[in-house]
Amino acid sequence: MHLRSRSSLSHLACARCGQVVSPNQLHGACVCGGPLLCHYDINALRKNLSRGSLIGRPATLWRYAELLPVQDAANCVSLGEGFTPLLPLHWGEQHGLPNLWLKDEGQNPTGTFKARGAAVSVTRLRELGVRDVVVSSSGNAGDAWAVYCRRAGIRATIILPDDVPEATRVETALTGQRLHTFGGHNGRGGRLARAYADSHQSFWANTFQEPYRVEGKKTMGLELAEQLGWRMPDVVVYPIGGGVGLLGIWKAFMELKALGWIEGKLPRFVVAQYEGCAPFVEAFHADRESCEPWGDISTLPGGLRAPKSPADFLILKILRETNGTAIAVSSDDALRAVRAVMETDGVFLCPEAGTTIVALRRLLAEGQVRDDETVAIINTGSGLKYTSLFPAPLNRIADEDEMLPS
Ligand SMILES: *Cc1c(COP(=O)(O)O)cnc(C)c1O
Ligand SMILES: [Zn+2]
């Protein structure tokens, strides 16, 4: 990577209590438990950086080095993550929505957008001297962190649920990093990881327990704006777990507006969850400012099993301020939507992203999305990581004659 651009990171601040901390020291979450977010010297950047500065830069997320927390992008731990395609979807045309775009995060290393968060965070943690991390995850952060830590020369301990899809477990195991699985309910993984961190002097890098993966996922929003010709869509539909990606996309648009690179109203942010774990849907419609921890999670395996996000209050605020909403869908409908988009478009969505298609169909039916609007949905990962959910018949040839014209 031949990037000479420097980060314009100025400080970290807690999104809950406002506490400001130095950007040059290692931090987890704020002492109050709130998430620390990165802030940049946007005024200086306005003078020194323009949209044209990006021309000729690499087609990876590292093209936005000034808006990343990594001090020296030349040291980035990279497997080519980011700058995924923004694909027009025929499914949209067929459902009266000609301007429907799919941000295809399944084309990232390790098959999901977790690669963005891991690449940026692992790089920054290495800059800050971290040599050992522990992460628990509902799945896709696990293999992403195993892989990026391996590439960075960092030791990783990864804690995953027993029923994690095989592709994720195998990829994690093959890195030779330490892998543990656990049974029982989902809050348990976080407690196990924290206990391990405390007793092994390992850095606890779970979602919102470190400040940098939001910055990695933020690049989805930077790319969306750039790929739409420096415009924002009217609506973003996002399959939400902890909400790192949604917060990231929102943060990207806010920073680009402050830079003067885009203007106008923010999109309406819509989130989709499975009915069997829908804390955001419940809190949004009950007019609450934070989520109740979801007790009895029963969903498909994957990234939407987050009982309560440490950034729930921020996400709910974004949904309300942008006039968005939150929609729960059944697992069966999500799986059917994956098949439908495969048939219209040849894109193998992850089941998590299947929920966005079901949600969008509902919004269209209710007139909450108009046919002249530009809508972006995020395919957070590749369906190839979930093949066991889609049984396919062998259709075996018994006799050569079957292949001949009848
Ligand atoms: C992690 C994950 C999500 C949820 O992402 P958040 O940033 O936690 O909201 C959605 N889809 C997939 C495939 C994931 O791996
Ligand atoms: Zn705080």
C-alpha cells in the first residue's frame, strides 16, 4: 500500500457521558460503560482534502485514510477489504422500486462486512501495542478477527456459540488461533470473553468495547456516498444486531456533510430483525430510549443475535431523528427472500440481509417507501457462509439417456 495520507483523528469521546480521552492511548469502553467514538479534525481536512483527492487511490477502504483512526495507513493489515460493489437489483424493478441498490458486503474477505471492522481495529490496536486479544461473537466477527489477527501477528482467542455455521467455525479453526465454543444463551459469550481478558492480560475486543471497529464499518457509508456520485440514498435498510454498521453509516454521512462533500437530508434509517430477537423493534415501537435485554433468543444462527446493544440509545435516536422505523420478520420469510433474490438477481444474500427484503416489501405495501425513491440495502454477508440452511437436491443422473433430447 503506497498511502502517505495521515489520520486526522483528534480525540475520542464517550457517546453517553461526553468524557473526552486521548486518541493515543489504548482504551476499551468509557468508565460509564458507554461507547467511545472517534472524532476528527474536520476543519483542517476541509482545507487539505477534496473529493478529487481520492482519485487514483486503492479500491479498498484504506482510500479514506484521513477519516480512519490508523496513524499510518502504510502499516495497514489488509486482505483487500472494502470498496464492495453497489449493485442495482432487478428484484426492485419487479416490485415497483427501480432505484434499489444492494451494497454487497459478501464480497469482503471472510465473506462479511466484519472484515472492515476487524481490519481497521486490528491495525489500530497493533499500532497501540496490543499483542493479544479475545473476542466473543455470534459468528462472523469471530473468523474475521481470527484471520486479521493472524495476519497482524497478534494472538487471538475466539469464543463462538456451539451452533455457529460450519464455514465460520472451520475458517476460525484453520487460522490456528485459540477457538472455544459455548452453549446456552447469548449473553454468556461476552461474560466468558471478559473473564478471559481479565485473567490473561488479553485485550477484550468485543463490539462497542473498543472504539475502532465502528470506524471500519463506517467506510460502508463513505463508499455508498461516493458510489452514488456523492449523494445519499433516501432510505437505508439494514439488518441490525449490535448496530455497529448502522451507526457507522450514519457517522460517515455526518462527517461527509461536515466536510461539505455531500449535502441534503439524511436518509431514513430502517432496521430489520428476526422476530425471535427484536430488542430494537420492541423499544422503537414502545417509545423507549433504550432496549430491554432480549431474554429468550430463538433465531437462525448469525449476526442478529444481540440481546442488547451498548449503543442502543444512539441507534434509537438515529431511527427517530431520520424518520426511520424498525421491523421484525420471521426466519422463514427471510429464508424465502434469500431464494427470491437468488432467482431475480443471482446474488446469494445472507439470511440476515433476507430480513431487509421482507421489511422493504412491507414498507412498499404500506406506502412508506415511494417508487421514485433511491433505496440502499446492505447485504452484510455472503449466503455461502450459511449453505446448510438451504438444502438442495442432488438430482442424480441414473442413466445416460436422461441427458438426451426426449
Ligand atoms: C454482525 C452481523 C450483522 C449485524 O451487524 P451489527 O453491526 O452488529 O448491527 C448483520 N449481518 C451479518 C451477516 C453479521 O455478521
Ligand atoms: Zn461515558
